[in-house]
Amino acid sequence: MFLDEQGNEFCKWGPRAEPVQRRVDELMAQLPDKESPTFNDERKKAIQQLTAMYRENEQVWDEVFSSIMETLKKA
């Protein structure tokens, strides 16, 4: 959410850039059923992968930046 000088929302971005959301969706789609005994461990691994992606993947940074800028230009 972006605010103007008076504190009013003038545009909203997120929760993720579309290319990043696709990666998240693909990874989460690979998780076993929530009732599976391995679900919690597999979910933790997926979260670790996503965290590393956000922290280390410069392409992700560029995609997020571009998405935010596009949103601001449309506002």
C-alpha cells in the first residue's frame, strides 16, 4: 500500500510480483496433502527455498522492483 502526503492510500501493490507469485504457486503445489505426515517438514523446506530465493536471487529483486514501479506509474 502506498500513501500520499496526507496519509491516504493511492495505490496498492502485492502481495508479490506476478512472476514471483507463479514460482511460489508452483513450489506450494508440490507439497503433499495437509493431512500427510510429511506435510510440515516439506512445507518448512519450501519456506526455506522461498526465503533463499527472496534473499539471493537478483532476478526476483528486479521483478519485484519492476512490478512496484509499474503499479506506481498506473496510480
